Amino acid sequence: MKRTDLRNVAIIAHVDHGKTTLVDEMLRQGGVYRENQVTTERVMDSNDLEKERGITILAKNTAVHYKDVKINIIDTPGHADFGGEVERILKMVNGVILLVDAAEGPMPQTRFVLERALSLGHRVIVVINKIDRPDARLDEVEEEVLELLLELDATDEQLDSPMLFCSGRAGTASLSPLEEGKDLVPLFETILEYMPAPEGDVDGELQMLVSAIDYNDYVGRIGIGRVERGTLRQNQEVMISNYHSEEKPKRAKIVSIYQFDGLTRVPVTEASVGDIVCFSGAEVLNIGDTVNSPALIEPLEFVKVSEPTMEMTFSVNDSPFAGKEGKFVTSRHLRDRLYKETLRDVSLRVSDGETTDSFKVAGRGEMHLAILVENMRREGYELCCSTPRVLYKDVDGVRHEPMESVTVDVPEEYVGSIMEKLGARKGELLDMQLRGTRQKLLYRIPARCLFGYRNEFMTDTRGEGILNSVFDGYAPFKGEVTMRFTGSIVASEKGESTSYGLYNTQDRGVMFIGVQTPVYEGMIVGENPKVGDISVNVCKQKHLTAIRSAGADEALRLVPPRIMSLEEAIEFIADDELIEVTPKSIRLRKQILDTPTRLKAEAARKRAAAN
């Protein structure tokens, strides 16, 4: 049976190409809002971190109605670190809308998500967005998209994909670049005509693949997925099994069922083939599980999610300030929270560390793990994080490391500096294109060589450069590379920083703290421009005497400190340093806090390296 009253589509694109803004307009023109209703921008970015950063982190479901047809839409992240979110939801849809920026064209993440969609045989509607940009290159971008489809071995049907020209912000779409759009009707019509309707046996035994997990304090775990066969009913007895596991199927009972409609979840008593629904009642439920009726247990194969490429060690906070700000501070709290995250995030891996109070957390990139840490600190956790490490592989006895495909878009005057820096970091230049006054460079570079480079890149390009990267397979190890050419300024005393102590220290480097900041021995308070660490006393008080000097009453002029974000801290720290994360503070520290012990360990390490 074909469900002609239903379409399931996902919107995929590179970061900042306008997916969420387009979904806003589709909701508005799909009749989700009242005429006088006040709405917010990027309504699908409902998470606090998504609103603050202006990016989508989690894939989310919504639905609009057009001509008696319900269109289920899944808004996906565009950042490469959250590619696992895109991979897991592609099983829920029958086709994808590929968004491409009219000026930037296809970017690394565009290739990654499109390749995944084509491999599953999905139909593609290409939408060239932001056509109202003054630097739009419609004809060139159209050719670049077709070249990309050819490179990715698209079928003849996929090569004949319809192409629309759209302005997500204005809410217009047209079938020709020469034709001015009035609304999104051409897009809705193309979805109805080109996207296949869901098919399946309505009278067969229930079969449903769980592609996402939600949680609610009242009903517990909530499964989200598409009904592949049969009908899902309220109060129905079901069996939960997994294609990739040898465990016995578990019995459960469906308590409640919800369908997506606009921005709300509507309770229903049953759902049929093709419906994307949420259901509660199964406490033992994971992403990739199949819900079957007890009469016929046939687990479905889940899409293989790409493996993590880097890891960090999370450990219990053992600094002198531990336990002062957080609610959850023990290794048990940390373990429970990290393993709980793996149930929701399919691209995250957690394993026990070398000590009882440390855990190895592997993910797709620095932002992937930074978002996890940021969420944890907002929930009241305290922890320490190590510097990121890439995950190596042995292939036929040869050590291989993860590589990144890096696209750099910079003004012409900065090209020399960027090529010099990336060349020193073992980057291999693959392509170079001139676009007006800007150059687009394509590099292949070891993933570890990008650690700590993004801030340097923004400084080198005066904030005008754009750098994007995506995982590009494994290659033989490229050799050792020095990536940090600065040291740390480390506090040698416990106390509170004084203006006198900071004034006498600020000439030695960039300070990370201001006046009256509590510090402890071993805490990093600044950056030394030269290689090597400096121990300083920022708590030093000025000696009071009865003798007045000429400059006694002059105010001490302090340079404003550089306050580091979590991502900047992750990029900055060296192998012997940690980030102390608490609900109110982000501090940098040495692994060994005691100064004499640390200096002895450093000397022993240098002797071992020399031998």
C-alpha cells in the first residue's frame, strides 16, 4: 500500500547554509502559525546552546500540511562534528532536500551528508538557497552540484534531481534563476511530485525501527522512529530486538503514542505505515532497536554510523577548589552521566580510563565533546578534561591516522600566511580557486594538526577567513609535528590575585585572570609567548612603608585579561595540562599542581626524550 497522504523528508546541508531558516518559512506558509502569532527566528533550534551559538546540534522533527498531504520534515545539523545525528535519521525518510549556499557552493559537509543519502537510494531535491546574496554565483553553483552528484556515483534518477532557487529568509522559491519567487509553493509542489510516498504492508505484523531517543521525567524513555510495516497501537504488547546484538528480545507495552504536527506532539491511539511517531512504555530501548509484534520478530539493520576520530579523558575534579560549585562531583555521577549520553548520541564512545575516577570519551571532534562538557556543567557537574588525542588505527602493521578535508575561504592578502601555517602542519594543498577578491583553498591534513589552529587562523585573517573541515578517511602516520609554540604562566602560590601581582606579571605574557580571582598553586593564569612555563606569584602584595615615593599614588594600569571559552581552552592546553570545568568557572591547570614535583617530572621527561 502507498500512503499518498504522507511524505517524509530530511533537510541536509553544510553549516550556515540556511536549513533552520527555511524550515521556519515552511512552517509559517504551511499554516502552523496563526496570522497574528508572534514567532521567533530559528524556532527549531530549541536547545539553549543552539540559540546561543546559532547552530543546530540535534536533529528535530516537525510536520506541515499542504493540499491534504502531511509532510514530515527533519531539520538536521550542518556541523561536521554532529554528522552522527544526520546518519541516524536518514533511515526515517524517503528523500532529502539538499540545501546549497548560492555563494559558497557545495562544502565538505555537503559532500558527506549527500554521499550518505545517495548510498541509501534516497531521492534528492536540490535547493540553491540565499539567491538574494549580492555575491551569489547561481550558474557556477548549479554546475558544482551536478559535478558533485557525478563524483558520488549518483544513479540516473538522482542525477535528474529537480533544482529550485530559493531565499529561505524571504520565504520564496522558483524553478528558474531568472524567475522571481513569490512563496514556497514551488517547493511544496516539488516535494509532492518528486518525493516517493511511504509504502508497506498495513495488514502485516508490526515492524518499526527506532532512530532517536528522547527522555521525559514523567514517562521515562521515549522512542522515535518510522513504522515500516503493520500498525502501532496504544496498550499493544511488543518485542524489542536489535539486528546487531545477540541478546534475547525484550517484552514491553506501548503506553502512549504521539505524532508530530507543527511544533507540537499530538497524542494518537494508533499509527500506520510511514508515520513518524514517538512512543513511551519501553524502558530498555536504544537507538537502532526494532519494535516488533510478538507474532513475528524481524529486527531491521540500522545504518552504520561513522566511528569517532578523537578522544579526551574526563576525570573527577581533584583541584583545591573541587566541590565548591557543583552538585555532581563523584566518579559514580560522572560514569552514569557519560554512559547515559551514549544511549542518545550514536557517534559517542565511552570506556573506563586507566584509573577508577577517569573515563575515555571518544567523539567526532572538539566541538562534539565541548558541547557535551558544556551541557554537563549546566546540569551541575564538576570534572576535569585532558587535551584531545586522535585515535590511530593499525592497517597491515602500519600506523594510520585520521585525516581531514579542509576548505579555507580567505581574502587574497592572507593566502601566503595561511599556506605557510598549513604547510608547517603537514597540510597537502589539493585545489586553489580565485573567486573575486577571495581565494578558496582545499587541503588534506592530519586531524591532530588542526588542534589549536582555529583561533590562530582567525587572528591571521583578521576575522575575515572561513575554515571548514570534515573527516576524510585514514592515511599512514605523517610524522611528529610541533603545534604549540607558546608556554603557560603558572601560579606558584594559593590566594587571591592582586592588582600589584598582575601588574608585575602582565609584561611576561597574556593574562587569563583579573583582579581578586581565587587561584591555587599549579593553576594556569596566562600564556607565555615563548616555549616553556613560567611560575609567578599573582597574589603578591605591595610592601607598605612610611616613605612616600614619587610614583606612590599612580594607578596601576592593567591590561584586560583574555577570558577563554571552553573550545578555546580545549585548543590551548598541552599534554601535561587539564581544564577544570565547574558550573560557574572554567579554569586551566597543570596535571601536577605542586611546583617542585612538576619541575622534577618535566626534567625527567626531557632526559627520557633526549635518550
